[in-house]
Amino acid sequence: MEVHLRGKLVFVVSMYLGLCLPVFQLNASAQQVTQFPAPQAAQSPASSLNGNDINLEKAISLAIESSLNLKKTGIDLAASGYSEKKLWAEIFPSINATASIGYRNTLFSNIDLSGSGLNYSAGFGISLGLNGGIPYSIKSIKLAHQGNILKYEDARNQLSIQITKKFFSLIAEKNSLTLLEEILGLAQRQHERDQISFKNGLVRELVVIQSKLSVENARYNLSTTATSYANNMREFSAMLGLPDPDITLNGEVKIVRISADSNLLIDNYLSGRPDIARTRQEIERLEYARKQSVLSGRAPSLNLSMDWNINGFDPYSDTFSGSARLSIPVDAFIPGTQKNQSSARANDSVEKAKLDLTITEDSAKTQIRSLTALLHNSWDSIGIARLSLEAAQRSYDLTDQGFRSGTVESLALEDARNNMANAKQRLLQTELSYFNMILDLSSALNLDWKKLIDDYGVTSEKE
């Protein structure tokens, strides 16, 4: 079964009396493939579109440009990138230039008002501290930057998934609107026929009232869905940074049944998940931090300093001094001291991070297995929904023929019409739910959803 979306994404419905265009086209050679609205892969974000047409790639590009949260993450990334490029700052000496003015004189005797009590001085000093923890501090800075890179990429991917889900959900809502418009048209046509039959004495007044009620119910359902669609479209436009919600979503992509072994997916893609990669990096960073803490607190440190001073700005009265000082800490080896506790806390942090990694891996495995199983069951649901639609469509056609020949009452025709509408809605929602699970699985694997379909999709030809 294939669903094609073109132009303004009109959801074609196959109905009797020629009121609507065909919605579903059964294709025996492609029973395992569903056409689902989505952008064409060949189009790029910068591709020129007519008017306010938006494809998925362009929507994602606009959302990335407009996302304030992503910009905040980008600022953190830029800051850590700057620190990573300026690693020499970790061993750069402390440089100070000083200037001072002072006054000294007696208070009660031999008061000198000539100003000779003023003293001027200037100085320049350099101090360099070295310890064994500096190399590990540098490594920690590098790992922190790599972690921010993963965090930024993960934020982009999550935003892309969010926009993709919203994009297809809005397309489904638009298709639902078209379906409800056509159902309203059918209800109005039936009401008109009931009015004519009532005037000719063929039906009771109650039939006319009931058909009028059906029209109003169909109109109310259409109005409610239209309001929801308009609100969701405004929200989506705001996410893209577009002031005008009057945009058209277009594109097309195939949804293929996903058939993959969950254990194989775990083996191939689990280690590439951003959260697991970040946790592994965090363990490594904490290891470096622990070594830095131990060496900074327990290893000897060397401090080199140089000072030059001049008094009264007299070049012949300057002084120069230099020193080298080796410090060997003792308190870090004494249990209970602050430095000793700091080393113990660093060890605890590493162990907690290892436990976090195990928890994250177990949760990821459960998620992948669950989504894989749900995809299998959901495809079965799509097959059932297709058969239900086929049966409901046929039932409506037969009921309409009976109604026109006078052997079926108006209420039976209304029930058949509602059953057909519900079957179409169910198929649409089942397909949307299936596609959302594909997106969730691709996110869980840190794999592009199109590549997931290409690698693990099963078409009728493959079967």
C-alpha cells in the first residue's frame, strides 16, 4: 500500500459517488512497503523552494540556526575549545609589575615639610610553579573539550529527531484534515438526499434529523482538528524561527519494514552512542583528575621566582633577586587531612563513574531490544490496519448501494461511513507511530534513520 503526498499534501480518499479522489492504492507487488510523507533525500537544506515550501532538511537547518539551547551548548563548546588550544597556559608563569608611593616622617619632632619623606618604588616579578599534576591537568582539559563536542553533536541529533517527528506529525494532521473535510462532504451529501427523500415521503423526519446531526458532528470534528493543526503549526514555525506559520510541508520517502537482530544492533552500535562515549571519557577524565590530585598533593613541587625592584626611580639603587624552592608535602600522607580526603574522594568519583557506565549500557541495551520488538509488532499492526481499511471501504460501498436501492437505512450508511473514516485514521496513526519508532531506534543507535532503513529495511523483493 502506498500513500503519496504531492502539492499541498492532499490525502486522496477513494469513495463512491465521485466525491473524493483515491486515498489508498493497493499494490500486490509492494505489500511490505508503505509510502510515508517525508522529504526527498536528494534535496539539500539550501535547495530553492517555491514560496513558503519547507522540506525536512530545510526545517532541520532552520531549527539548528534558531535553537537557543543549542547556541548555549555551542558557547560551552567554544570555551572548552579555546582552553584546549591554549594548553600552554597551564605552565605559563605568573608575571607581576608593581609600583608604589609612600610617605614617612616624624609626627611630633623634627617635622620635615620639604617632602623628603616621600618614597617611590617599582618592581617586576616572575614566578613559575611546577608539579607532577600538570600533565594530567592538560589531558583533562583535552578530554573535557572532546566531551563537549559529543554533547553538542548529541544535542544537534536530538533536535533533528524532534523536528523530524514534528514534521511528519504535522503532515499526518494535514492529511487527517483533508479526510475530515471529505467525510463532512459525504455527510452533507447524505443529508441532502435524506431531505429529498423526506419531501417525497420515502423516509421519516427522524432520519433527516439524524443525518443533520451527523453533519454537525463531522463539522465539529473538522473544526477541532483544524484548531489543533493551526496551533501545532504555529509552534513548529516558532521552533524554526519563522514569524509566519503559513508554510507548506512537502517531501516524500518510503518506509520499509525494519528487520534486524537486536543483539547484532547492540554489538555494532552500542559503543557509538554519545551518552556511553561521554561516560567513558568521563571515567578517563576522572582518572586523570585523580592522578593530578595525588601528584599535586603528594609529589614535590618546584617554584622558580625572580624579582627586580628600584627605589626612588634611581637606576643605581635597584635590587634583583631570584629563588628556587622545592616543596615536599607531608600533610597529604596523614589520614584525615584535607589533602588526604581529596585523594580518597577522587577514587570514589572514578568508581561511581564506572557504575554509571554500566547503568547506561544496560539501559541502552534494554531500549534497543524494546524498540526492535515494537517495530516488529507495529508492522503487523499496519497489516491489520490495511485489511481493516479494505474491509471498511468495501462495506461502505455495499451499504451505499443498498441505501440507494432502498434496502438499507440511513443509520447503517452513517455507521459504515464512520467505520471507514476510523479505519483510515487508524492506518494513518499506525504508520506515523511506526515511523516514530524508526526515529527512536535510529537515535538509540546513533544512526541516521535513512541509513537504518537502507541497511535493515526489508522490501518485498528481498523477501
